Amino acid sequence: MMIAVVALVLGVLLGLFVLIPRGRNSGQVKQAANHRKVSISYSKAEVALHNKRTDCWIIIKDKVYDVTSYVEEHPGGDAILAHAGDDSTEGFYGPQHATRVFDMIDDFYIGDLKE
């Protein structure tokens, strides 16, 4: 009987541990991180410094993306490097890209282009 009561109490405590949110501020931390990410802006001169295979940033519609980790995976080979450190909007929206690239690009976003 005692073992059943202890097991029941442990089960309830474990259930509460799983159901109670880990931190009250976890949503606020994520919001702050997203806001901080959006508020970063770069000049065209700053972006231009990142024009190599091992350090490749591009601009698409006044947003800056660090695509360094994608350069080697790019299905179009070195075509991505043609506008490294520069505006790639026209090439990005070209007919060669499948619609999935529009979902993928957000993963590489690092900030906005300064006016």
C-alpha cells in the first residue's frame, strides 16, 4: 500500500514538472532575440567586405543574409558567388530557383541594409 502511495505522489509530481512551463520569461527571451536580430543593420560597404567563399553575405530586397554555410551546397555551384558582398535580388528571383528557396532564405537573415 505504501509503495502505491509513493508511486502515485511521484507520478503527480512528475506530471506537474512536465506540464508547468520551464520559465515564465522564455517567450520574452525569444521575442527579445528576434527583435535584436531585426534591429541590426549594415551599410553596403560593410556587406561588400563579405565577398568570399568562406565569408559570403548577400543582399536581397534590402535585407542582408549570411549564406557562407550554404555556398558549398548551392545547387548552382559558384553562381552564388557572382554577387557575394553585393545585391543578389535579381538572381535570387530568377526562374532557376524553386519556390522552396523563399522559405530557406529566412534561416540566413542577419539584418537590414542601411539606407
